[in-house]
Amino acid sequence: MKGILRVSAAVLAGAALAGLQAPSTVLAQDTVTVASWGGAYSASQRGAYYEPAAKEIDMTVLEDEWGGTLSEIRVQVDSGEYKWHVIDSESGTAMAGCDEGLLAELDWEMLGGMDRFFPGAALDCGVGTISWATIYAYDGDAYSGDNVPTTIADFFDLEAFPGKRGLYANSPAASIEMALMADGVPADEVYAYLRDNDEEALNRAFAKLESIKHEVIWWDTGAMAPQLLSDGEVSMTTAWNGRIYNAVVKEGKNFVIVWDGQTIDYDHWVIPAGHPEYDLAMKFVEYASRPEVMARQSQFISYGPTTAEAGALINPDILQHLPTAAANLANALWVDTVWWADHEEELTERFQVWRSQ
């Protein structure tokens, strides 16, 4: 979660790709290079988009990795020497890059319009490719029967649900929103409250976090959150949903995700500004944004699509584990990237001072 809310370790995990990779040694007529994050995440994109593109749209997709910084895009735009046609970007980077003129505005008519996508997934210069969530999960061996956590308020209720709690150490993002929702602020009013009554809202959030601080164990990598649950060091922890899903499905852990008060964010497909093969890049972006194509990625990793159309095509056994499943959205909160861009630095400093006290 590099900075605000990020795909982070769950996305970055796994062996790095060695240089550029192609799904086939025979290049199709159209060839694009896509920069992404490597590891399990790029593997999911390879299976969902890159390899099928050769047969379905006569396109070869070459792969590269990037570090997520605008400087990597800026040098290509400034020099006119482009390595990448399309980039998988975090939402904050997509917004900042658009504002700086480093990213091209997308052809939204070609993509079927912004209204096709979930709130926040459609930006001037970026179209959502995955949705992911910061959730909390509990150890099914610690709580069972009728007395199990079901709401975000339960995470903060040490009397009804005693035990250690895991919280992310590097940023207050998600923790602040969750604290406010647990303290009674409706999900759809959280950011309005923060904008209109910022000091009151932040004091309230930190007070709620203070109420459990003496029981908190801090995690700072995606792998650490489920490990704390597995080792019995905490009975509940916030986490990135893909990490908990993998622990349950691939490792057989008895962990339960509580789909209440979770925050949802996106990664976006973006195109460097001024790219001489913009039309070719848009061809890939349009293809990857088709419902039947987007829906495939969830077969490889537990991150959701960014349209309801794609969600309707996903196997129900998989869909129930995704952030955008209808049953999981009742009290979800989409991250306000603009608000965090304006407050990240000051709040991170305040958060770290509070943690150290």
C-alpha cells in the first residue's frame, strides 16, 4: 500500500518478470507493451488479457514492470521515446498524471461511456481494471456460533469481542474511515463529514482508534496481516482482501472476511500522453474493458471487476469473495482519492506521531 491505499504486497507478490515477456513467440500484426506490477498480479493479467488477445483481437502483448512513479512516465513523454503503450496505474497516480498532462485522455465513446463503471472507476485519463478492498477478517477458531463479528463496529468492540487487533502501520488510510463508520457515521457520509468538519471528524476518528490502541498489533506488509491471524497473535485484523482470500482458498485457513465498512479502490489502465500509437493502445484498453474479458481476471486472483456487467459473468463461487459482489456492497465505502491526495502527507505524519505515543 505504497502511500495512500494501494494494491501493495498482494499485487506485487511473487517472482518478478524477467524483462519483457510475450505470451507467444509469434508476434501478431498489432503489438503493444503493457507495464504492470509483476508477480501474481501480472500472472492474472496474462491469463485474462494478454494471452487471449493474440487470438481474440490479433494483438501480441509484451509485458514490462514499473515502479509506480510518475517520473517513469515523464521521461518517456518528455523525450518522445515510449517504452509502454498502456500502464496499470494506481488511482492516485492516474489522477496526478492526468493533472500534469503526462497521461492521455481516454476515448470514452469507444469504451461505452463513463456510466458503465462503478463510482470512481472512470477517470478522464484512466479506466478501472480491478477493484480491491481493505477489509477486516477474524479467526473462525476464535469466534464461533452466534457470537461472531458482523459489522465494522464489532472490530472496535473489545468487550463483546475480546482479543488483539491488527492494523496497518504505514498509513492511516482506511483506518480513519473505518473508525468513523464504527462510531456511527454512515458510509455515504464519511467524506462529506471529513470535508465539512475536518478537525472534528479527524479527532473523532483518532479517538475511536485510541479506544483499541492498547490491543493493536501493527502490520506493514500484505503478508503479515494473515500471518498474525494464523499465528494467533490477533483475533481480528484489517487486511487487503486478496491476502485473506488466498489464505482461505490456498492455505485452508479458517478466516472469515466481514464485508461491512470496507474501503474499495481501483487500479486503472492509462496511456502516456502524446503516444504515437495511441489508437493501438486504446484498442487494447477497449478490449480489456469488455465485460467478458474483464470477468476472466477474477479466475486468477481475488480482485473484482469495475463494471456490473463483468460482475454478472463471474462464477458465483468466485464472485462471493470479490469486493464488488452485490452482497458485499451493502455498507462499502469507495475511496475518495482526491481527498486523500490533499491530506495524505499531514495525516500520515499525525498518524505516526500518534502511534509512537
